[in-house]
Amino acid sequence: FSIGRTGFTLAALAAMRDKWNSVELTIPHPQAKLAFDQLHANRDAIEAECGVRFEWMRLDAQKSSKIALIDRTTDPNDSAQWPQQQAWLLDGLQKLDRLSPWVAKLQLSAQAAPAATEPGPSE
């Protein structure tokens, strides 16, 4: 789902094998770590506004970062739980959507710096 800015995505996940559900703001933006750090600097205000404590995952070994809610108390394989799980997922996505104004205010450059420079013709 879109959150109103390129490089930021809302997602709902069901881990059938590991038996958990999750909603997350995924940040695969070229400046993911900078964006994450700016959001994390406002963690207390964001969580107060959303009414929940998120799991903040900078994921330094990866290109992306995540902010998530994870429900480890349900089993996505149990169809009797699906109505409650779907309600939880919807509620979680709505809470994450409240990050939209925070994402819009991020101070990121219009274009990410190149990963590596290649020698030019004069070198």
C-alpha cells in the first residue's frame, strides 16, 4: 500500500510457518537509513500519536529498514482466527498510515548519491 511518498510502502504479512502476522512500513528508499534515523528520532511522539509501541528495525546489513507491529499470538493457518486477524491487520495498517505526515516531512535529497563512482573518460 502507498503511504504517499516514493520509496515507502505499507505491507500486511502472514507468516504461515512461523505463525505470526505483521504490518509494517518498509523503507526500501535509497536513503533508507537516513529516513529511518529521522523517524526514529521522533519515536516517542510517533508512538504516542499512533497509540502503540512499534518494533523499529534499522537492519544495518540490509538496504531497507522497517517499522512494524507483529502479532505472535495468532496462527495464520487457523481459519477460525481469520476474522480477528484481519481486523488486527486493518487496525495496524491504519496506525501505520498515521506515519504519513512524518514520512512527508523527512529531509531527504531528491536524488541519492551513487553507490560508487566510475572513472571518467579523462582518468
